[in-house]
Amino acid sequence: MRIGIGYDIHRFRESGTLRLGGIEVPDAPQLDGHSDGDGLIHAIIDALLGAAGEGDIGRHFPPGDPSTEGIDSRELLTRVVRLVVSRGYRVHNIDATVVAERPRLATHLPAMRDSLARCLGVPASSVNVKATTNERLDALGTGEALAAMAVALLEEEVP
Ligand code: MG
């Protein structure tokens, strides 16, 4: 077993629709970023790369690379899962927490879980996404930004 941790934070834009956990979430603008700004997926990617000993998201997908500009982060996650599998690992489970004052996420968590599980190639029961607020403190608490953290557990594939 190998464990990895990931963290990401993105500022909200003024417009667009929030992409989080691979789905569109109404009632909040898009997150700023080189890709689609899906900070939850980015945290999961870093957790997977960390568990596999493969560095971080910036090493694999450098910001400013025109080929990943505006890219659907599910595509980045799919590529990272492929890399992890090619190194002889299998995703055992993922746990994640989103910290955001807006929008209300509770009703969207099951759809995020399903979307992430599809990209990860695991049953939905192997993925858990939680949401909390920052109690109105700091940049997260004013609704200026959204943060996510994730933990990934990988199993060595039996040869
Ligand atoms: Mg990011």
C-alpha cells in the first residue's frame, strides 16, 4: 500500500460555471486556472502522483502549456490514472474534502463521486467526497476561493 496527499486552491472568476469533481455545479462561477480550474480533481491528481512517487501535477502538466489550456480536468485525471496503472498500481480508495463557502455542495456530492469513480476506474464506494465551509474566515470564508484536499491509497498490483 502507498499513500499520497494532495491540496489545491483556486480563486473564483466573475463568470462561467463552476466545474468541480468533473461535473458542472450551478450557483457559482468557474474557478480561475490554466485548465477548467477543477481544484478537486487537481488535489486528487496530486494525491495519486504522490502515492506513486511521481512528483506533482505541475511537473506532468506545466501551467502555460498550450495543449492543456482550458482542458477538462477529467482528461488530466484519466492520464494520471493511466500512468499510475502503468507503474503497477491499482487505486484502492480516494477521500477528499472541499472547503468552500459557496455554492452549497451537499446535493452535488453523489454526482461528483460517480464522475470521479468513472475516471478512476473504481466503484463509487471507493471514492468519498466531503464538503465543509471555512466558517467565513479568510479568502475561503469570504467566497473568494475554493480549496480541496485529497488522500489516495494505491495497492501494488499482484504480478
Ligand atoms: Mg489547480
